[in-house]
Amino acid sequence: MMIHMLRFLLLSAAGTLAACAQNPLTDAVMARYKSVRQSLIESAEVMPADAYSYRLTSGQRTFGEWVAHVATGNYGYCAVIKGEKTPDTAHLHDATDKSVLSEALKKSFDYCDAALAGMTDGKALTAATVGGRQVYPVTGMVNLVASGNEHYGNMVGYMRSKNITPPSTARAKKK
């Protein structure tokens, strides 16, 4: 009898937890998105303006080019999430100024914030047609987080080589 009661309680608890987590996919993506968003914006802010032209090696992007690349990618991924054509980002390809690039990065995240506002698992898994092809918001969501984390990792090397503590490390040390 005790085993049956325990099973009942566990199943009831599991059902309650499942009901509380209405959008587990979206919730998981949003948690990672918020973290990488913060790290990338803070990276753009913490790097000195004169280091935006810095390259780790001659074959790599400058730090500023990484910031522009992330902003451009954000617009592409979040356009998929919104089910619309990617906004024009051509002006970012030649930008080198820290204030211009860091502001462009913030605006790209504002665009993504709007794309993700009110997102649910149901919406994430509903196809849209953009440019004659079928896209799913979840694809943009996953790519946004994966790309952001990858590029934050690229940028960490630049910061460390300049003796700058990366934002995620600084936050971890405070805890």
C-alpha cells in the first residue's frame, strides 16, 4: 500500500511540474539567450575602443569585426524567428568605431528581444514561409544561442590577450 501511495504522489508531482512548465523548450532557450546576450553586450563595452582593430593573428577578424558579425547574425536568426526577411545590415560590414558597433549590437539584441517576446513552444514549432522557403522559429532560436556562444568564445580570446577578464568570468568570480 505504501508503494502505491508513493507512486501516486510521484506521478501527481510529475504532472504538476509538467503543467508548470508550459514551454520547456522556449524556457531553456531563453535562459541561454539572456546569458549570452549579456556576455556579448558586456564584451563590446569592456573592450577599449583602440582594441576594436585588434586581431589575434593576421588571418582572423578584428574584435570590431566580431561585434559586427554577431549583430549581423542576430538579425538573420531573429528574422527567421519573426518569419520575415532579414533587415539590411550592409552598413555594419565597414564599421570600425566602438560606439557605432556596440550600439549596433545592442539594437540587434533589441530586434531579437522583440522576436522572442511572447514566444511559446507552439509558436516556435509553427512553420512560416519566408522568401519562398519554409522556416521554423525554433531553428532561429537554437542558431541564435549556438552562434552567440560560439562567438563569445572567440571574443574571450581577444579579451584575455589584452588582460581583460571576460564578463562571464567576472560574474562567476562575484558569486
